[in-house]
Amino acid sequence: MKILLIRSEGNQTHINDFMSDLLLHGLRQLYGSEVVDYPGCWYMYSDEIKNRKYDINKIWGKGFTINNTLKDYNSIDRTDIQKKIQEKYFDLVIYASIRRSDQFVNDVIKYNNKVMFIDGEDDNIIDERYAKLGLYFKRELLENKNNVVPISYAIPKEKIIKNINENPSDLLAPLVPGRLSTYIYDDEKTYYDMYSNSIFAITNKKLGWDCLRHYEILMNGCIPLFFNINDCPKSILQTLPKDRLSEIYSSFHGVLHLYFPFKIYKKKFLSFKKIFSYIPNMFKNKSASAFLKENSNILEIKNELLNFTQQNLTTEILAKYVLNKQN
């Protein structure tokens, strides 16, 4: 199947879009070089990223999880794209970041190409111009709308660990969302090891509910403690086991009482009642090994979530989901 994936060349601060990148990876797993990324997502290719001088801070999350997932950058034929569109060379055109780039869209429509639109932005806005032209995938979808369907992030399967760490050193992962002083990881391996060496990790809604951090926690065999997961709309994060994550939070959020609340909670998650409830527990044992002895089901939960991730949250499954939505 010949697919053209048109991506954005980024904005003033970052050159990539995770939703677009992850979908490209999944499509490439299915159809190899028949999937043409245009302009080329050079930062995902292990060979091309070495050929370019780049500032990793211009890539969201320093490129962790998407870097070095593709190879042979120059083996993809990216020539004469407009002409190929006019000749209906591609079986499908996907605008992988439609609100950032609609390059060639007039020709795509004029020459009756099959087309899909992906909107991976953090807001709840739907661009009705494109929703009328083809199937429109929205990451932060609040309610069902005609010709608009939900979409969520995923993980390259080669990045998912095969087995959990049965002897984690940390009860709670040191990285705390929103606490920039804890964002100290300069390479992917150290970042991943931080999660695999922890029993639990905090995660929460950012600008949007969907966040690659949720998946990075899961793919490293760590258990997410997801703040306010019960408030997530039904049509968002549909691929995550939200009910199970809610159960886990209800059962184990007491772990957070062992830590100074101002270091793990943003202001919106704090209350005087919550602060005072933590004081009697703050200096209790925070040993991971002691916790495992007291909670024999923890390793079982870690395995359960890792298995779920391996079976349901890969980019290949994401790509199949998108393609199966074709009329």
C-alpha cells in the first residue's frame, strides 16, 4: 500500500509532532518504504540524525522514544510529490499534523485522492474545513462528532522492555511532572532506567490528557499513579486501561503520603486537608524492598500492565487502527 504522510516542519520552538511521528513509525512497520514521509522526518532516522547538527532541545522530549526508530533515510523516494498526487500515485494521503501543515491539500482534493487528517494538538478544537473533506482523527476529542474519531499515542514496540525489573530500587520515580528540577535526564537509557528501577511513577494531565509520559512509564514496567484519571473524558485516552489505572490509584495513592507534598503535587492538586493528612506519614520507611514484601501483588500488577502495553499500545496497532477506519 503506497501511503504519503505529510508532516509539519514544526513551529518556532520544536521541529516535531509526536502524534505524526508515532503514526509514521507504525505505518513503516506495516508497509516499509512504500510509506513516504514528506518532508522527511530526519530526526527519527539513525543514519540521518548523525549527518545533521541539531539541538536536541528543538525536539519535544529531547527526542526520547522516537529518535533512532527508523533507518535508511535516503532510501525513501520523496521526489515529484505534487505530480504524484495529481496522478493519484498514492493509495492514501495522510495529513499527520493538519493544523500545522496542509501542503498540496488543494491538489489532493482536486484529483480525488483518498485522504485522512490527524489532529494531535493538545486542545479540543476541530478544524471543520478538513473534517468535511475526509476522516478526521482528534487526540483530545471531547464528544462524538460526524466524521471525527479519537486517536491516542502509542509506543514503538522495540522500545518496550521484555521483562519487568523485579528488584526496583525506588518506591517512587524521581521525575515529578511539572517539577523542572527533576528533569535531569540527558539520554534515553538513563531516562528509561529511572522508570524501570521504580515501582510507581506520577503522571497527570498536561495541556491535554494524552501524554507520551504515560506510555513511557508503562513500557518500562513501572506503575502509573495517574492523578484525576476519573475526570478524563470517555473519548480521550481510549487505548489506555483507564478503569484499571483508577483502581490502582485508589489502592496505592497512600504511597504519596510518604513524601513531602509540595515536592510531588502542583498547586491545583493540593488542599489543606491533603497537606495535613500527609504529615504523620512523611518520615515513614520509603524502601522499595520493604514495600514489595508488604504488597505481594505489586510484581503481578507490573507484569499485567507491561503485558497490556506490549499487546495494545504499539505504533503498529495505532497504524492498523487508523487504516481500519477507512471507508
